[in-house]
Amino acid sequence: MRILLYNPDNGVTRNFMPHLWMFLLQSLTPPGHEVILIDGNAQPMDEAQIAQYVRQHEIGLVGIGAMTRMIAKAYRIADAIRAVGVPVVMGGPHVTELADEALGRDGGPRHADAVALGEADDTWPVIVNDAARGELKEIYAPVDAAGKESKPSLKAYPTIPWDKIDLHQFNLLPKVVYPLLKKVGEGWGTFRIVPVESGRGCPYGCEFCTVTGFFGDSIRFRTNESVVNELLLLKARARKEKGQIAVFFIDDNFAINVKRTKSLLRDIIAAKAQVHWVAQISANLLRVEELCDLIAASGGKWVFIGMESIDPTNLKDVNKGFNKPGEYGAVLERLAKRNVYAITSFIFGMDNDTTGVAERTLEQVRTWPPGLPIFGLLTPLPATPLYKRLEAAGRLTRRKHWQEFIPFAMAHTPLKMSIEEAHAEVNYGWSHSYSAEALAQAVEALDDQPLGYRINIFLARLCFRGIYFPMLGKLAWLKVATENRRTIFKLIKEAVFGRKDRPARVAEGEELPGSEVQGEARA
């Protein structure tokens, strides 16, 4: 049987890296079946195109995984596939919580022949075998012999053949930047970000988050050896292709067990398995100096920190009181001293937010080392404690907001400002963080660093700008390049002619860690 695993885009924005679930399920597929992978972010298709593809390639089963922001597009794609007579299995966090919606049991149209609830590591082989026999069931749930929900162990983790998978579609860098990059380092034919997981689960239970509900509050880890071997495989591929590969550890909190994380990072260093990597780590876990040392020494370059708010009241309201805004600056300085920088995420529209929250936040951000600030709106995802609280209070304005995805749009009424004011705050945050002036200031803030660091922050900011201001197509990129021409010219000039002087940041004779070209931006 020929199987298609399809990850949809949402028809509005684009993801910067492929989703791990496709590669994982491909590795878990029983022998004797051919598996094709299509990521809609890299290969956009409309309903007619996907239906034609399924017919022409004689697909016998389609698996679709989607989070809430992609579910509307996922349903449309599923409908088109089922219309040509091919069965569809759907899975992921949204379908797990709203299985009746996918199966048409809630009074709406049916979109899937079957749904896989929760983590599908153990159920996927069963689904494939049932489909091959023409005996698909409606619901596949990961339960033990007693009917109790079970979570797969990650100790016997499957080997994903990264050395053989076609990753051409995931090259992130526009061709126009190749000449500049070749001036500052070899091996820049490609740059890809690859998802890797070292563990699953999160005990924190933030009110707005789906992670604890889906993966559970107990943490499960892969063996250090398994993770190290995967990094070595990716590193060898990059070297063979004379390109760049960075890893995004998609663990919901990479350092949730600091002792284990330090052990893993030591093993990565010992095996010389360092690749440039990004991970999500809570600010409260970055107080440990040794952990920060190991992050830098093992290849860590960017850390995603869900700061959410600079207001302790807001943090307490959403069950994230372990974040301490007074510590944010010290945490970022601690990382920056090791040439590790942060993607800092903020949420506006929280219950204690008032107009001007964006500028108040940026006043703090401007005092920190340069990084990648991103801004979103508090979003009630289905089945989360936040959704249930707002629904009970009658504050939801779009109860099924996922059925018509609108980026950066509120689905409930904030307490202390209007929906329109909340939207304006997000716009303010993005506009003032990603203007040509802001990009120039970020580059200037690293004036005491080698050229590679400044190119890194500049390219990263350019790409992150596209999260809010779409930059799809050559004309959009040309416009942005024109707006930032002064900074681009300055970087090119230094790349070509060198630099006569550079402000000292470290003591004479002290080696800058990772002073080689840093091109490992998250996007």
C-alpha cells in the first residue's frame, strides 16, 4: 500500500521547519508499504491539487496531522481526498480533543474515516495494518490491556534515516544571500532546521497550553545515546552536502530535568556531536551557570523562552507564576555572555493588560541583549483550562475560532481593553521590533562581536519579521532588502574589505566561544 503523510499549512502563514510527526510515523510504518511525505508549508497545494496527486500516485491511505491553527485547512484537504475515495486518518492535539468534530458526530460534516488519539507511536502500525485489510476502525486510542491510557516509552526510539530523507524543500535561505554568506564561511549551499525530540511531557500545566493535556505531566526521555547518534547522523549529512543543518529540540521544556539535560549535553560534547541547536527552556531553569556553560559548549545558539508577560499578576493568572520578570534581564545576560541569544515570546490580551502594554514591554526588551522578540494574543485553544474558564464566563466571541483561522485575532474579550486595542498592541510590538531602524540597532548592539554574529542576528530578524509581515515572493524580499539597504551594505562592506577595529568585549587572549560564523538562526 502506498501511504501519504500530509502536514497542512494553514493557508496564511508558513512554518520554518518540517514537523517531526511525519518522519517518526514513516519510521514506525510496518514493512511492505511505501510512505510519501508532503509538507504543505514547503509544497503548498489546494484541494484540487491534492485530490489529483492522490489519484495519480494511487495512494491507498492518507494520514493528516494538524494543530488547531492548521485544522481548517486540514479539514478541507481531508474532504477533497475522501471525495476521490481514499480513506483519511487524522491525528494531533486538536483532533484528540475534538474527535467528534473530525468524525462528524457533533452535527457538522465528517472529515475523517478514522482518528488517532494522543501519541500514535503504538497505534500507527495497527492503523496501517487495518487499512491494508480494509478494516479501519473509527477511533484508535493508546490504551493498555486494562483500557487505561498509556504513554509510549521513548527508550526504544526508532531511528529516523535523516541521511536518506529528501530535505531539499526545506532549504531556508533565499538565493540572494548566498554571495554574502560565502564571503564569511564555507558550506553555505543549504541551511535547514531539523526537528529532534529528546523527551515529552510537561508538569507545569500553564492555563493556555495544550501540552500537558496531550503529552501528560510526567516526563519521558530518550536515552542520551539515541539523541547523540541522531545528531551525529545529521552532522555527517551536513558535512557531506557542504551545507548547514541546525536542530530544533522540540521538547516542550528541554531542561525540565536539569540533571538529565546536563548529562545529555556532556555526552553530546564528548561524542563531538555538536550541531547548532535551538530549544525551548523556561527562564527559571536558566539560573544554573553550569547549564548555560554546557548549552554553549554543546552547540546551543538560540533559546526560546516563553516569557509571556512582564506583569507578575498576568503570569499568576495563567498558572505561570514560576516566571519571574525581575529575573529576565539577568537570564538573558547570562546567555549572551556565552554568545547564546534568546527568542523571547510575549502574549498580549491577558486579563491584567491595558493599553500601552506593548511599549511597556519594549522598554524592558531594549535593556536586554539583542534577540528575537515575538508577540501574540492570548488564544483559548479547545479543552484547555483557559478555554473552559472563558467559556464559563461568557467571554468567548468566536467559540470555534479554528474553523476560520485568522492570524493575530482575538477569540474572546479581554478584561481591561477592547479587542481592537489588543490587536493594536500586537501590531505595535512587531512594528517597533522589526523596522529597519530596529534591525540596525540589533546589529549595532553586537558591534564588539565577529561579523558572523551580526549577520546571524540580522538574517534571523529578517526571517522572524515574516511571522507577522508576510514576505512570500521575490518582490516582498526585495522591498525588505531595500528598506534595510544601509545595514546590508555595512555588512557586505565588512565581509569584502574586512574591519580595521572592533571594540573589545573579552580580555586579551581570551577566546570567544563559538567565534566561527554563526548562521544557526531559528528562522
